[in-house]
Amino acid sequence: MKSFLNRFGSESLKDVVFGANDGIVTTFAVVAGVAGASLSPFVILALGFANLIADGFSMATGNYLGTQSEARLYKREHERESHIFDLPGHKGEREAAGILEGKGFTPDDASALSKIITKNKNFFLDFVISNRTGITETTTGDAIRGGIVIFFAFIFAGAIPLTPYIIFSGSSMQSTFIWASIFTGIALFAVGAARTYFSDESWWRGGLGMFFAGGSAAAISFGIGALARLIANGVV
């Protein structure tokens, strides 16, 4: 189980955290903004779920297209470098040595290592491309997986701030919003704490960091909604 989680985490942790955090924050921002404007629970649910589906799909497709673009860039660079590598007198050792020196190796060590690196063409190409462009080899499968993970993380986590408006539908607007804030705070802390499972950061520090980041965004949205209500009522 541990090995599965580690493998899944290394491949999808960023997508899960990104999708879940953005889902919670953006949906609660809608909730806070509408609540600040003193609109009805129906409006909150309608706007919340519409935003949830639309933004979730947008994020998923955006991640897919971005990952696919990186894959195409890597493939193009790989083909170009492969062609150059096969030319007579290719300066592969010099290029690899320059990268290694930039990472702190002495000229002698960099020269020795570059001779070994250039003996393996595929490794040399991966080494040069990743250091030059900052991207690694990805596939269409990676792009699809990332998009799916982000979509479902966004949907499931983003629905949390809306849940109190379904469970406590008969309660007052104020008490329901308090429950939505509590649900959202717990969810933000849980996502922040969970991501530290794969890092050395303490769970409470990760949880508090995400809690305050999301809470700040919600506070801004609530303030904007309240200001809009005051303007609409002619107070400001």
C-alpha cells in the first residue's frame, strides 16, 4: 500500500493538490462572494455548481494541453539533438561538460563525466534536453492522466464548500455560511497536511499554510461581495 501511494504520489501528487486546492478555494470564493452580497442559497448552489463543473473542465483540459505541448517540445528537441549527435565532429562532450560545470563540477571532473555520458546516446539526449529546457519526457497518456486527476480532485474537493447548503438547507443564511466556512477550513487543512506525506514538511505546517492561503482568497471574495451589496443599496 505504501509503495502504491508513493508511486501514485510521485506521479500525481502535484495534480491532486493543485486540483483540490483550486477547487476548494474557487468554489468557496463564489460562496463567500454571494454570501457577502446576501443572495439566496439557491443562487449560491447554482453559481457554485456551475463554476465547479466549468472550472474543473477548464483546468483539466488546460493541464492536458499544457502537458501535451511539453511532450511535443521534448520530441522536437529530441529529434533535433539526435540529428546533431549523429553528425561527424559533434561537440556532445563539450556541451555535457559545460552543463556539469554549471552544476558545480570541476573542469576535470566535468570532462571525465561527459565522456561517459556521451557513450549512451539516449541518456545524453535526455540529460541535455532536461537541463536546457527544464522539461522531461512525457506522453499522451501522462497528459490524459493528469487532466483526469485534476478534474476529479477539483470536483470532489470543490463540492465541499457547497455541501452545507444542501445538508442545512432549512437553516439561516448566516449559520449555513458558518458551516460552509468550517467545512472549507477543514478541507483546506486536510489537503495541505496530506501533501506533506510525500515530503519532509511537518503536517501541521503544510495544513496551516494552505488554510491561510485559501482563507485569504475567501476573505477577499466576501469583502467584494459585501461591497457590491452596499453599492447596490446606495450605501456607498
